[in-house]
Amino acid sequence: MAPLDYRWGHAVNSRALLDDVKQQLKRASEQHFAANDYVNAIEADIIWSERQQLPVMGHPPQTDGELTLQVFLQEMETLSKLFVATTSTTPLIVKLDFKSAQAFQASYELLRGFIVFFPFPQSIFINADILVGPANTSDILFSATEFLELASALGSIDGPNDHKIVLSVGWTTSNATDEEIHRPYTSVMVDEMLQVLKPYQHLHVTFPLRATSVRQSWSVLEKLLTGPSTYGFTLWWAKTQMSTEELEWLYHKLGEETGVDGKIRFAGRTFYDILGFEDFLKRRPSA
């Protein structure tokens, strides 16, 4: 499962967006997934609906949504069967981005059932911003220790399913102004994350990082990749188009740079959920 082989569907929080992904995958399955031009990693956000008293798909400031988490997970289970029926080497990834502890806790029993029946290893990303990051406020909607305890326990449902779970744990951000979207991560943020993750080094972890902040934060972020080999990155950004030069730096640093032993230092450890990234790869002379 090579991260570069994944095409992300970002914020698939509505019936219309979900139907579009379903149509893509239906066409791809009819062609036996021969072309690599379809979404095979689905990212969606979960909020708590006070009106419905249910976890639903949506992103703040939304407070309600048309698509419940229960229906969404049923659809993901159905889509996974398309991949099982083929020889695809890139099984479906489902990234569930919980926007509050209330939404996560209310989803827990649904997640238990989903994990048991989902067929692929390292393909269910359980995501939350559990620590304060380059944001304008110190407010946070999770207890990091409680989230990690609950999320990691999902790997023990109906036998040891640790191999299905990826902990996707990040930091809060602010994204309104140009200064905010380039604000760096700090060594304090990185050290705090590594400390809280110490009991969970047996699990796969991906750090969701705002792509626009990685370059100026590299001197501190690099530490996240020099520990357990099961740690990696998911770079995200969909608000604006990043420059070709910036994308080239990211791709070279994380996918091509070699160490003193001549081996690529961080090969196969970064997912790219970035607007226009697939087009960038197609344009690269060496691609």
C-alpha cells in the first residue's frame, strides 16, 4: 500500500459528494481498477447534531447534517466490497475526522461494528485534533489521553484488530489569513505529541499536518519521523492552490531525499491530501 497511489476525496460530508465518489468507484471497478484516476481514500468529518441527537457528517460551523454517520459507514462497507472483489493493491482508506469529543463518544458503538467488518489493514484512520497547535486560541475539544485510550481500544474489538486502525492525531489550526495558514508548528507542540503517544507506539500513527506550514516547520517536524517507523504524515490543504515550487520541496524532502546510506530517508510514509497534488505529479519531469 503506497501512499502515493491514493487519491483523496476531501470532506465527503454530503449525500451529493458521497454519490459522486460512489459513481467514480463503480466505474473504476467495472474497469477492474486499471486506471489510477479514482478516489480511493475518503476523508469525512463528524459532528454532533443536537437536533437529531446523532453523530452526522459535517464540518464546523455546521451544527447539523443530512447524512448520518451510521448511513455513511454502511456506504463505506459497501464500497469496500468493490475492492475485495478485485486484485487492487490500494484497498479503500476511510478517514473519520471527529470534530468534538461528544461526536466521537457518540460514534463509538458504530465504530466498533464498522471495524469488525471492514476488511483491510491500516485503512481506518481515526482522526482528531487532540493538542493545541498553530491556532489563535488554546481551546480544544478533546482530552488527548482520553481520546487515545478510546481510539486505541478500538483495535481490540472482536479480537486483535490493531492492524486495521491508524491513529491520525494532530493539532488545532487557524486558517483565515495568510499569516495564519503559514504559521509554523513548534518544538513544544511536537514534544507534547510524542510524549502523549508513548503508550501507543505499537500502533500505526499518521500526523495530519497543514501542508502550508511544513516547510518552515521542518526543523522540528522531522523529529516525528525519526522515531518509530510506524509514524508518518498526512499532509492536508484544500483552501488554495500551493505553488509548484512548494509542492516540489515537500515531495523531494519526504519522498526522494536520501541519507548517508544512500537510501530514501522517509520513503512511503506520507499521504498527500492536497489540492492539485495529482496534477503536480503528472507535470513533474521525473514522474
